[in-house]
Amino acid sequence: MELANIENLLEKYFEATTTVQEEQELQAYFSQDNVAPHLQEYQPMFQCFTNLKAETSTRNVPLQPRKNYLKWISVAAVFVLTTSLFINEWNKQRQAEEAFEYFKTTMALVSQSFNSGASHINYLTQFEETTNKIFKTENN
């Protein structure tokens, strides 16, 4: 590898602008034995990265079951929506029943007033009949 290319890649690496392929080139260069003397200070760092990549954990990590809050939030939202729709329909039914009861009460009052007025018309009818009898007998 060309030394100038490695120095440019190293500069890009420290600026965090390298690609994965360029980082692999740097790893390959620093894993060799013939590294330029002024770049040997970076060799342990890249060897450490290589060693860390190869490490695997033997420890058994217990996995906690992932809590699915979104599922429960969805269930709660459906419950609230269903309940609110039920309450709304129940209120409409109750209001309709109250309106019907009010209508029945009003109609009963109108009927009672009408019947009271009709009974007074009976007296007028009797008065008219009596008056007609009197006037008919006098006219004859």
C-alpha cells in the first residue's frame, strides 16, 4: 500500500469520514509487521480493534421479555372508544325517553283542559236547547 494513501486514510479515519472498506484497508495495513516508523504508534490501537472484534462473550445474558406497551395502549383506546360510544347511545336513548314522557305529560294536560272545556260546552248545549224551547213555544 502506498504510504501517502495510508496517511490520507488515517486522517479521514480521525475525522470520522472513512467508509467501512477504507477502515478495513487501515486494519490490514496496521496488522502487518512492516509499518512506517512514524505510524507505528497507531498499530496497537488497530490491533486492539482487531482483537476486540474477534472476542465473543461466554456469559449467558438473561433476556427480559420485551413489554409491549403499544398493545396495551391500543386495547385501552379501544375500550375507551367503545365505552364512550355506548354512553353516547345510552344518553340519546334516555333523552328520547325523557322527551316522550314530557310529550305524554303535556298531551295529558291538553286533554284534561280540552275535556274541561268540552264539559262547559255541554252546559251551553243545554242552554241552547232550553232557549230554543222557550222561543219556539212563544213563536207558535
